Amino acid sequence: MTRTPPDQTTAKRGRPRAFDRDAALAKATQLFWQRGYEATSIGELTRAMGINPPSLYAAFGDKKALFLEVVSTYGETYGAFTRQALDEEPRAYDGMARLLREAAVSFTDPTHPRGCLVICAATNVTEQSSDVEADLRALRAGNIAEFERRFRGAVEAGETAPDADPHAMANFYAAVFQGMSQRARDGGTTDELRAVAEMAIAAWPKP
């Protein structure tokens, strides 16, 4: 009887199971988005991603590192519409109107969890995860700062009332955007969110 040499057997047993990293990351995105950072365990992640814990740590690092990669990927895929709306529209008014209208559709899209991952995935976390919450808070603050920058330019260009307050405008539209995310999580429909978007657009301080 021919036997397999011991070193080949060991190699076969020790070889890491191959997996599609992008597909695994997509599964992790869905899980974090639906359940949130704190409520998602390593066991749930590995089951959803189809890998074992050693493979997860080898490919992505720890849970926090995986989540931060998920957030980054989300910003380039599902959440890219926010940046595109502001970057591609020459007028701040058109950019904000497009952002809110597209949010109404994106936040209620049945092909993925509702709302915005950056807004809803790390709330009410424990002290041990407070740094993750702080990271997302910083991202949201960066978005508000970008709103204010665009609104300040709109005031200077005469696109708004001359006495419009860019800081207040940024906070108002950020609150609408974040509120739309929560309404979607609570079951708000696309049409309901569109109505909210149109009301906020109508509140733009016209010149």
C-alpha cells in the first residue's frame, strides 16, 4: 500500500481554507449594518462570512479593524452617493437637494439593511467600544464640516439669503439626513422620506 508522505498530509491539513475576501467583507458589512457593532459577535461574523476565527484575524485583524474596513468600503459603495451629490453638483442647493432625494431611496432600499451604516452601526456602545463610536462621530462631524464649507460658498456666491448662517444650515441638513436614516430604520417608506426631503429642500434660505 502506498502511503502519503507525512509532510504532504501536514501541508494539506495546515493549508488555510481559501475564501473570497471581498465576498466575506460584504457579508460582514450586512451584519454590522443590520445589528450594529456592539451586538455583532465574532462567532456571528465568522458564520456569516464562511470562515473560521483564525482566517478572520489573519485577513482583517481584530473585530474593530474589520469594522473600520467595512465603514471605509461602505463610504465607497452604498454611501458614495453623499459625496457624489456634493462633488458633482456645481451649486450647493442642487447638491443638497440631490443628496436628500437619493437618501430617501438608498435608506429604504430592500436589497440591504435600512438607514445609514455610519449613523446607526455604533450607538449605545459599551465603554470598551467607545473608540469605535468616536471614530464614527468624527466621520459625521467631517460631513457636517463639509456641508458648512459648501454653504459658506453658497452665501458668498449669492445662492442663499445674504444673512443665512452656514453653520446653522449645516446642522439643520445634517439633522434631517440623520433623522431620515432613523425613520427608515423605524419603517418609514420611500415616499415618506421623500416628503421629508422635499420639506427640507423647500426650507433653503433663498436669495
